[in-house]
Amino acid sequence: MDLQDVSEVGQYVQMLERQKQHLKLCASYKGTQPPYKKSRSTIINGFLSSLRDRTEQFDTMPHHMLSTFISDTYLPSAAPSNSLSRILIRDLRLETHHRGSYLMVKTVTPPSKMTGIMTVVEDEDNNVEFLQIYNLDEEQDFRDIIPMNRICLIKEPYYKMTADGGFALRVDHVSDLLFPNCLDVRIPLKWRDLKVKDLTAEDWKKKGNAAVRNGNFMEARESYTVALSCPTDEEALRTIRSNHAQVNLKLGRFDEALQDANTVLAVGMNDEKALFRASRALYELERFQECRSHLETLLSHYPDNATAQRELSRTKSRIEEEKSASFDFHQMLGAVGRNTTNLDCATFIGPVTVKESKGRGRGVFLTKDVKAGDLLVCEKACAVAHKTDTKPTKTSIVINVNTNRITMGQQASVITKVVNLLYRNPSKMPAITSLHSGSYKTVQGVDVDESEPVVDTFLVERFVSLNSFGCPISSEKEYRKGMDEELSNSTNVPGYDSSGLWFLASHFNHSCLPNASRSFIGNFMIIRAARDLAVDEELTMGYVSPDISADECQKKLSQWGFKCDCKLCLTDRTIPKTRTSLLRDLNATFSTSVQWRTSLTLSQSSLDKSNRILNALEQTYMSPAETHPRLPLFAPLLGLARVYAHLNRPLDVIATAVKALLALGFDCSGPRVLRWGVLSDRVVEVFLQLALAYGAIGNNELRDQGLRFARISYTMLVGESVTFDEVHPGGVPF
């Protein structure tokens, strides 16, 4: 929703077609051995040379286009690795998933990263091949994840032809790639360090501590994991387990960190570090009440722990936000910037519930009556990727060969973030797997291999594709940007190239005339009532813009597998030719006027012509605006209201501004709203124009009403009202 869809842009359509042709070529080699093989030295030296070239290009090129193709979907391996049989590189067949087998390899080059991570690996027979790995944790340095001499176990490996005509092992599911510890008996003898078998738990703990000092938390975790398997006394074991919890916190493995800390607490109930680390894990898992309980227990035994005192205060703030939506929107806006868009706040779920919606799957319904502008939800994203989170010169596109859909922006990063969230914290799995995934079927259950969950990347892609939202970093900044672009007559208004996934928001069904509005601050989505609503009403959002044609609307909605039959769509399918002609004439009246382009005004003759056309347009509508808003009339009516304001004709401003609101389906008595209509971005300006006009004729009561409804509209559009006076000082429209 609100993503940059470039499915019909020529250059990207060509990329899609080229990929389809490549897939046909690949299919012709299915089940065969490679028709040719390069030597070991040629593969390794060629990769090292290209690695140097890519590094230089990345540092010097002004722009990077990274493409992610979704094509050959396949299920992750759900088999425990110890149930699989070993194969070697020479046994691999092209375009084949080697079910029932595993491949043990070791990296022989440093890794390279563009869209995915690429390196060269060897097997125990010294045969080498390229290894492509996708969706590994972007928050970790890829050189720490898969450095040289890293031993990897690939479950049920996939071997394929690459776009350049070469061959490679490809891993799309992070759970298909395991990193066995150095004591694993499956590691070939020639790769083993025989000295490590004599190391004690204390030795491994020291290695882990050294890795922590160097900032390599993955290595530290591996060392502490081995230490836990070594015989030692109970006190040393508690210390190692506590250290293991700490590095898991650093790696975002909050489920495992909590398990570590609870294991320590089971034998040492008042262990200070374990209580604190358990509280940190609970905080990150957004289990704030339990976090508070742990911190209060800690402080009852260690009252001078200043860090715990600060954490308790912070946790109480989150609990209050959950309970009563006590958000400091000024502070939230101030915290969002180029360095971070992730806000430290809690999710507030107001008077809403998710339940079955007749003929529409599940939907979101009200549990009490609400007024327009009331806060319904303020939800923290499961995962969000803004353009500030990546290098400014990077553009990513996701090309789905199966659906022919192409999106530009940060959707690929959202997929990777969600994959790793589930991999690191399987407790999040039920919330995500409850989302709509279309017809895609995955493996059943959450099988676990060596304490790692099975995560289906292609299922996550379906979740993200069907449930994610395009989003600005700040709706308030986007609102200001829209004002500036309109004043400069800019036509360059791009869609959102940032996107995110929100659990609860994903359950809202579509309406072309939605009754809820969404806005954003960083990684938070703010949902407010867009009109007065009664208990048990279903809440809806617009999946597509109401300004597009009916045909375009149906085409965009088809990706969710339904056809909209609302009154607006049904009526718009039969637009009278007269209306089309009149709209063309009306737009030409504005676009050809030099006065309009330079000073937002029109000559009297142009005003008269515009009013005549508008009157004729109104006659082309048979249905009342309440059920069929006259959206194409809003912009020209607002334009006329601006002209009348410029000419200091307040009565004409009032008459025209009220007509503009009626075109959106509002029912108004002057500036007072009796029934809310479509929430256009420029509705705030209409109310402000009314307020100024009523003030000009001395009616201060109606002026104040205009300001009140302008503020309510602004709140629905940007999510908060605290910046209203900064954006519109003194009630000035722009």
C-alpha cells in the first residue's frame, strides 16, 4: 500500500522479461551436471579480481541499482541436519534442490556483498564453487558472518546457473545455512583444529570475552556456546550462561537471551546480572509488565543500581503509553532524523479488535463509539526500512517474476529484516504467520534444527508484498513538503520509497471511502478515526489513492485478489463523455492561465468560465455526493477559493470552499462538519480559508469553528496536532 509501483516502467519491464528468458534457459539444464567447469585457481583468482573491482566501483559510482528477483520459490529445509546424508560438490546437479542431503564447505575467499553475499567455498575434496547467500542479517557486518575459513553446512543445497552463465550454490532461506561449531564430528578431519578438543570451559570463556572486547559478538556467542558444553562447576557455568545472554542481547536474539537469563535465575534467583539481562530481553520483546517486575525485584535486592533505576523509569513510560496513549509527539518528531527512525515507544491499541469480516477474511472493528480524529492505534513496526537507513546513492527494486509486480524502494530490506526477526526470535512467528499470504503454502509447523527455527523467505516475501505499507519518515514533514511543492508548481511528487510492516494495521480491509486515516512518525503508524463511528463498525483504509481511475484502481487491487464493487467504483465505470470533456476544459482554463501559474489568480473572464464549467459538471452526477464524492471537482474548487481569497472576496471564498468540501462528500453547515467526507491532503487548507473568510466579515464564532476543524483534519492527516501552529502560524493556509 502506497509503495512505488514501477510495474509498467519500460526499463524495469525489460529487466523482468530478461529474467524470464534466463529462467527458461536454466530450466533446460535441470538435473544435469555443468556443461563446463573452470579450474580452482581460475574461480578463486577471478572472484578476488572482481571483488577488488566491485569495491572500487562502489566507492566511485554516484548511484547503485540493486535488484532482487523473486522467481524460483522453494520451501526451506525442515529436516534436522543430522538426518541428512553428506554429498560433495561433484555430486551437484543444476537447477536441483538436493533433498535429503547436506553439503559441508569452507570459505576460501573473503566475502563480497551487493544484493546478497557472495564468496567461494571448497569441499573436502578441494573442489570449489561460488556460494550466494541472501537475506542474512543486515545489522551484522557480513565479513563477521562469513569470513575466510568459515565452515558452513548447507542443508538440502540448491545449485543453479547464474545470470552471467556461471554456476553457484544459492541459499535464500537463512535457516538452510548452519555454522557448526569446531567440535562438530561432521567437520572433515583436514579442517579441524585438533588443539581445541583440549580447551576447557574457562579457555572458551576467555576466547568469548576477547571476542566481545573486539566487538565480534557472533564469535563470542560461538565460544560461549562451546563453553557451555564443557564440564565445569556450577558457578562458572552461571557466569558463562550470563555472558551468553549478554551477547545474545547484542545480536538481537532476545528469546535466547531471556532463556539464558532465566536458566541462571533458576539456580540463583537474585543474580543481579541475570535479572537485568532478563529485563532487557523482555523490554525488547515489548513485554513491559514482566520487564517492570524483573527490575523491581532487582532493585529490591540492589537498590543502588542506577542503571536499573533508569531502566525502570523508561519501562514505566512504555507501560503508560500502552495503557493511555501518553505519547510525547514533539519528542517523537525530534528523535526522528537521518541517523535513526526507530523510536523508543510502546504500541497503543485503543478501542479496536480483530475478528471475522463477512466475505473479507478478518478485519478490524470498533469496541466503542468514537469521534473523528480520535486515536485508535499507535503501532510500532515489526520492521521498517527508510531511505535514511541506507546509503543515499542506493536504489533497490523487487521484481516478482510470478506476479509481474515490480516495486522500488526499501521493500527488499523489509523482507530481510522480517526474516531475521523471525530467525532470531521465533516467539514473533505467530503474529506474522497470522497475516494474509495469498495462496502460498509453506512447511507446516516451526521445526527447529540445533536451536535454530525454520524460516521460509518466500512466505515472508508474500507477507511483506501483501501487507506492507509505503511510508514517509514523518507525515508532518511530508505534509510540509506537499505544501512547498504545490507553491512551486512542482509536478514531481514521488511515491514512498520507504516501507514497513505493521501487525495490527495489516488486518484493516480496503475501502475506496475509508473511515480511518493512517500517518507516520519514524517506525510508528498512527491510526485515527476519519469520521464519527459507532461500536461494531468495521474500520477500513484505502489501499490505493481515491484519485485514480476505476480501471487503474481495480488493476492495483487485483494483487490482493479481490475486485472492489463499492458505489464509487461502480459509478465511475460509466463516466459520461460529457464529464470527461468538461474536466479537460476546466483543467485547461487553469493550466493555460499565466496569472494562475505566476500568482495563483485568474482573470474575471476565466473565473466566469470556470464557474460555468463547474456548474455543468455538477449536472453530470446523478448520485448524491454523500455516496459518490465528486473527487475531480475538489482541486478546481479549491483553486477558485484561493483566487477569491487573493482578490479579497470572502463571501465567494466561503461559497466555493463549502462546495469543495461537498465535492469530497462532506455535509457542512458553514465550517461546521455534520458528516465527514474523503480526507484529502488539502482539506486543512479549505477549513483555514473558511476561517480567514469568516474572520474577514467579522464572524469570529464561525472563524473559530473553521480553525477547530482545520486542526482536527490536520491531526488525522499527520497523526498529531502539536505541530499545527508551527505549520500554520496564525491560521495561515500556506
